[in-house]
Amino acid sequence: MELTKNKAVLDWIDQQIKITTPDQVVWIDGTEDQLEALREEACATGEIYKLNQEKLPGCYLHRSDPSDVARVESRTFICCKEKENAGPTNNWMDPVEMHAMLDGICAGAMKGRTMYVIPYSMGPVGSPFAKYGIELTDSIYVVLNMAIMTRVGKAILDQLGDSPDFIKGLHCKADLDPEKRYIVQFPEENAIVSVNSGYGGNVLQGKKCFALRIASNLGRQENWLAEHMLILGIQNPQGEVRYVTGAFPSACGKTNLAMLIPPEGYQKDGWKCWCVGDDIAWLRVGEDGRLWAVNPEKGFFGVAPGTNASSNPNALATTHKGTIFTNVALNLDDDTVWWEKLDKNPPKNALDWMGNPWSPETAQGPAAHPNSRFTAPAENCPCISSEFENPAGVPISAIIFGGRRAKTAPLVYQSRDWNHGVFVGSIMGSEKTAAAEGQVGETRRDPMAMIPFCGYHMADYWQHWLDMGNIIPNQPKIFNVNWFRTDENGNFIWPGFGENLRVLEWILKRCFDEADAKETEIGYLPKAEDINLTGLDLDVETLEGLLSVDRDLWKAEVAGIRDFYQQFGDKLPKELAKELADLEARLNA
């Protein structure tokens, strides 16, 4: 039964039905009855496995094909008419050629299967931020995950009305052939096609495909920003909540920061932290001239291994009900799940992520895949913000960029102004930590943590950031943090985790003119006495070391930035070239 009379929607679905030839079409209305029936069906076919409903109510386990366990950047494409518009950091193919190839792969791919029509909203339905999409899929796993990660159902179609303004998404599992696996964004058509994958990051199209690759391009057209950022509310002892966003490359503590737990002393003083989003922020200029942010998602798609009661108790608590686990181990003794570093008691009698018998004594490999996941409702999170569903979003005081640098970047510094802040974001990077990733210590640049997710030319993306600075009357201040400075033995000097609130406190004081700073070649740094060390086993001298700027290291950094910028040629915004030249001049002064 069709849930809409929208001609643009129905015509497009008819085209896809003709290509994929499903046996039947089911519209997802968003009701719990329908979702429960789909869960039962997926359990009957083995697509998902029902876990212990007393210990993990509403929770299920899914195993993806062993060849299909992560995002595949090499098979991810941005297809626009001009190759130049995709830029040097994206894979490109002519849209006409790509459509022809995809139509061939998808031809008859749903024969013998059901096509599910998922109407979904990114952002609260009816919000000025909200954007609507329809994903067609032959996977119940995708339906159930999208129902956790986004707002799905008839309400979206009612909101869309007769408008043709929706993001078109087709997903075909096909036969999971890795050589014919493609995740393709067509930004000029507001369309997404993913084929031959069943892994969440490739097939939950609301996530990176729509919320970043397509949305970043929409933001450029409509004067807003779609960013790979957490959103965190920090409540001070006076009861004021101030909000920050932050972009961090992988393995830089982004989820921990999004669900920050204040140190004990701060808690006693009345500090609290509230999670608005752990991964994606859409930012618009509000009527008051400030930048406002909304998390367009409704759930968390988190990495399981390493998540535990000490590393991130809030994330762990979020997974205890209504969660789908993917590629973790199954404890056969009580039908619960386990993954590496969950606790120190691995199950004696388990199935690993591929469904093979596993025990600590006989283990040939890990119990859970290193990229195993949980899809959990955000409302489960103990520190979820009361503003999570606010259609207006939250006002942003600070934008924080972070990376993993052993020596170069200080613990925290503030940009001189908006343009300098965009420069700071554009040079973000992390040093490689494992030999398998290439040379240890080599810096991998990941501007704004968007290299894999920007839907158009990265230099145009920076230009859009610079242009946004001209239309935000009350700009947030921009900072850089680095929790990862190491001593001569390679040990981290700063304790990180909840203690990072000490740095965020200074950042927010700067935003409200409540703290001083000293000017350096790279930006404004805190005075050591302005970072609260009470209750921390760290002396002022060590902190001063963390806040030091090594001119020689930064001169080498300038050379590295210049090399990185070269790939963008004449498209590099002149403002960023000037920022680099100015930095070099200050270092040589």
C-alpha cells in the first residue's frame, strides 16, 4: 500500500522497480507493529539473532559477510558532470557512465526479494534543519537500523507533501561481490546508490552518504554547514549550558568527548555534560546571528571494541536496550554479546563475529571484528541533552578541531579570527601510530575530519567555510586541541578522557571574555595558571611544556602544509595561502 500520492516519489520508485524487479514492495510506515513483524521475519531467516531479552531487551545480533565489514573509500564515488568539481580527494566517474554501470549491476537484483520503501528524516521532522530522503532497500537489517538511526515512517511523507525535494536512495545487496561494490553519490541529482554491500556504513544511507556527502553540497548551495562533528553541552555550576562542536579524525577520542563525564571535583562543584550528537552536526545561522547546530541523526552507530564501563560508560549504557549489534561475539551461555576490552572475562563458550566457535584458549583471531558496531537509540544515553529534539538546535559558542600529534601541536590554542580558524581546520591531521598504516609518525592530513565525506572539491569546501564567516554576525570562536602530546618515553602526558573538561572550561571562558590568553606565532594560548589543575596529578611546569610552541617543529609543519596544499592547485583559497605565509613570517620573525 502506497503511503503518498507524491508524483515525483512514485515515478522514481516505479523506475527503480523496473530496474531491480522485486517480487513485492513494502512501505515502511514507522509503526512498532510493522517493525516487530520485520524483526520476527529477520530472525526466522537468520538475518538477525534475538539476544537474551531479560538482559538485553529489544537487542539483536547481525553478522555481515566477512568480505563486507567496513566503509570502502576506494569504491566510494562522487559523480558530478565536471570531474574538477569532485576534486583530488574524491573518486570520480561521469554520471551517465556510472548510472549505466549501476543499472546493469542492479538489473533484476531484487528478483525473489522484497523492496522496502523507507521514508526518513534527517533532523527532527518539521524542523527548519530537516531534510527528507527515501531509501529503497532489499535488506530488513537496513530497515531496522534506519529506524534507530533516523526518523522513519508516514509522518515524513506527510511533511514532504507534493514536493519533489527529497534525497533518492537505492540499496541493492545483490550478491555482495566486492569487485562490483559501489557507494555512489550524485550531488547534482540529490541521489545515492549503494550496491553489493550489507555493511551499515555503506548502506545506512542517512549516515555519511546523505548527512555528509550530499548535505555538504546542499549546505554550500543554501548557506549552511554539514560537518563531521560532535555536539556537546557543558553546564557550569551557575546552571548555564554552553555548547561546542568538535571535529576529530578517527582514533582521536571523539565519542568519549561527545559523552564526557566530568572529573569528580567538577561533579561536586555542579558541572554536567550533555550529549547532543556524537558524529554529525548541521549548522545554520540563527535569527540572533549566532551559529546553531542540530544532530540530524536519531541514534549512535558506534565502534564496539574498546567501549567499556571505564572508557565510555555512557556509550555502553546506551547499548543495553533496543540495540542492533553487528559483528560482535555471541556468548552462548547466556545469549549476550562480547567484544575485546568490554571486560576482563571473555566468554568460555562463544561464537566469534563470523559464527565460528570461539574461546580464549583456542582463539585464532579476535572474538569481535575490530570494526564491529552497535546501532543504539540516542534516547538511551544517560547524558542525552534535553535539547536533542529541539527543532531550532542549540547555539554554538566554540568550534574545536583536534588531531593526534606527539610533539607539534600544544594542548590547546585559539585561532586569531574566523579565517585563521578555517586555516587551522584545513591543516588538521594525525600522526600514524601503526606500521601497517605506513611510516609511523607520518602525518595524515584530514581537514575538518572531512576528507572521506566531503561531497565536492575540498578547496571549494574551504572557500564555503570562509564565505560562511561573512554571513555569521556572531561567530563562534575556533580552537585546536591535542590530547596526545607524549614524553621522551612515548607516554601521553595529558590524562585525557573526563579531564579534558579542564581545557573546555578555558575554551568557553575565552568565548565569553572570562579568561586571558597569550599571543604566540600559531594563535592564542592559555596562561598555565588559567587551566584548573585541582585534583590532577600534573604540575604547572609539565602543563607549561604542554602549552609550548617549538618553532623548529612548526617550520617543518609549514613545509608539510605547503606540500599538502599543492594538490589543490589554483583552487586553494587565497585567504588560506595568506594564512600559511603569515604563519611562516611569524615563525621566522
